[in-house]
Amino acid sequence: MLIDMAKRKKKKSLPPRLKRMKRTDRLQSAKYWLQEFHGENVIRAYRKRYGVDWLCAVKELRILGVELDPVYVRKLEQTIEGQIKTNRRRKTEKQ
């Protein structure tokens, strides 16, 4: 009896609920979150809160009607493109 209990695997806990949401649930939750948000960088805060990438955060905030600085968004897209190119180059060098 004691041996059986020792062999049981522990159940892994799930990630936070906000990071398990699908887009429709996130958008619904974010409506209320945005009303209380008083920070500086709404894209970064949304990304960290809901566990999405930068471009997804930008797209969803636009859906919610948040006005974003187009210059900042453009720089963000360029940075991400640069990271993708760098990762591809490193991958080909490794092979």
C-alpha cells in the first residue's frame, strides 16, 4: 500500500487562467482591464498580462479600438523581422 502511494505522479498545475484564454475571451476580458489600466506602454502590459506575442498584442489592441503610435508599431515590426532573420541565419549556420 505504501509503495503504491510513493509511485503516483504528481499532477502538474495549469498556467494562469489569463494565459490560457482564446482570443475571444481575451478581448472580452481586456475591455474591462483597459478601463483600469494607467501605465505607459499598453502593448507591453497587454503582452505580459495575456501571454501573447508583440504582433498579436498590437492586432488585438487595434480590434479593441486603442489608438497606438504608428511609429512605435513600425519599429516593433522591424525589430521582430530582424530577429526572425537573425534566427534563420543562425539556424542555417548550425546545419
